[in-house]
Amino acid sequence: MARLLVLTALGLALALLGERFVALRNRLNASREIEPVDLPNCRLIKGVEAGSEDIDILPNGLAFLSVGLKFPGIQSFAPEKPGGILMMDLSQDSTRARELRISRGFDLASFNPHGISTFIDKDDTVYLFVANHPESRSTVEIFKLEEEENSLLHLKTLRHELLPSVNDIIAVGPEHFYATNSHYFSDIFLKYLEVYLNLRWTNVIYYSPEDVRVVAEGFDSANGISMSPDKKYIYVADSFAHEIHVMEKHANWSLTQVKVLALDTIVDNLSVDPSTGDLWVGCHPNGQKLFIYDPSNPPASQVLRIQNILSETPTVSTVYANNGSVLQGSTVGTVYDGKLLIGTLYHRALQCQL
């Protein structure tokens, strides 16, 4: 009887692992290929050689690019070089991004920037929030832009037990933000395990100096986060669920889910066009190619535009798609004055005319 129980338990465990493996391949879109969609006058952005995971653009056309992100087991084309923040002026014709100097005292050697967000205060001070992963840990760094010096003044490093694996940020004040945790655990093995088992324990955190709390949870892999131009709604990308969640923002900073938009691709960072309210989404058509890198069969890139997301029938269109021959592993697409900037997890970055 004891042997029968052991064999039964082993069989159930193997069946569960097999089912989880099949489910993971489906969540990764492991068999998907994509048809190309080209745009005119696309040029690679000079200065980006090893990824630009996130991009945020100020109203005056100054664009910040988060570059050089590294994760254990993920491809990197510059494994020994620290990450950085680049800036380019989209009001000019140049496609060169230049690295911003960071003030003394900040640990540049372990700088590993991920998602970014800007906030402009009433006195026009520009703050840059950066999700950072020094030595595989998770912090949020707050900088102040010193534009005339082409530099960033480091103001503060934030750590909290509710921020174990920060992926992206949307700033709502000088020290206030919403952040996504794309994993529940901080340990690398447990991160992979929770993805494999599809625990759906990832969440959205609201952070202020007085109040830190979970405001949304139950995501497969909470990733990009952004806000509507009228500041009434927060948008959250759930990568492996292939969904975008629309959350109503309340006066006490809590969130209530309004709707979920299901897609057929792995969604990464979200950007909102301030003039139209359209969402621009960096996507991964095939996640298996992204995580198991093969230079002969590289990961594709895709950028979606979502119009009227609050309506009953939003319009979803693929604006750009490439099989990896030009751009590999797109994570973000964002627009300014008829220009589309596309960043990637570990490859190059592209600027196209719309």
C-alpha cells in the first residue's frame, strides 16, 4: 500500500509538471512566428548597443533611455559594462543618444536600470525614477535632471519589503509612484519556479513616504505600467497572460479594475500618447526565443497601438513587426511628434517615422 501511495503521488507530481510545461510554452507563445510590418525611414539609434529596456519622453521632446539591463541567464551583448541612462532630443534630427553623467556618490559599477518614469513638479523640476537591480537586488532610484550640465543628480535610494522585484514605475509625485513587481520572490531560483508554476502572485504597489501598500494583485507577471492623460486610469501589462488591465485610480490612490483587454502576444512596457490617449505597447511575439537566445533564430519585435481602450471595442493594430533581422526583443514603443522610438531588452533601439 505504501509503495502504491508513493507511485500515485509521483505520478500526480509528474503529471502536474508536464501540464505546467505545456502551459508555460503556451504562455511564451513558443511556436509563434510573425509577419513583418515595416515603417518608412527607420534608423538605428546611435549609442545603444546592448538594450534600451524602457524609454520615457518629456513634453519638450527630451527622451530618456534606460540601457544595459542584465539578468542571470538572459542574453547580454555587454555583460561587463554597467547600465546607464541616455538622453536624446527628439526636436532635433539627430538619432544619437548621449549618456547622462550621474552625480558622485552613486554606485555606477552596479547600476542595472530597468523601467523608468519622469515627473515634472510645479516648479518645472524634472525627476527621473529608475527601477534598479544592483547585484540582483531591487531598488528605486530618484534623480533630478540638470539639463544644462547633461547630468542627473542622485537624490535618494528607496528599498522596501513590498518591492522585491520592481519591473516598471509610473511616477505620480516627487517621491510618489506606482510600481509593478514582476515576481513575488527576489531569489532567482524561486523566480523561475513561480513562473513555471504560474502562481499569479505578482502585484502593483503604491509608494509614498507615508504609505506603502499593495493596490492590485493576482497577475501572472505584472510588467509595464502607465497612466491615462487625464490621470484617472492606470494601465498594467500582464506579460505572460497576454493582457492589459485597466484600473480606475481613486483619491486615496487605491485601484479598482475596470476591464481587461486580451491580446495574442507577450506585452511588455506601456506608453501613452498624451495628445490622443492611445497606448503604445512593446511586445514579444515569441517569449521562448527571447529567453533562450539563438543568434541564427533571434527573437522578433512587435509594437502595438491601442486606440479607445476604454470603449467596448478598442482598435488594436500592429504598427511595427520584425523577425529579429533588424531589431530583437522589443520592450517599448513610444511616440513624439510623428516619431516612434522602439527599445529592446538586450539589442539595439530604433527610431521610425510614422
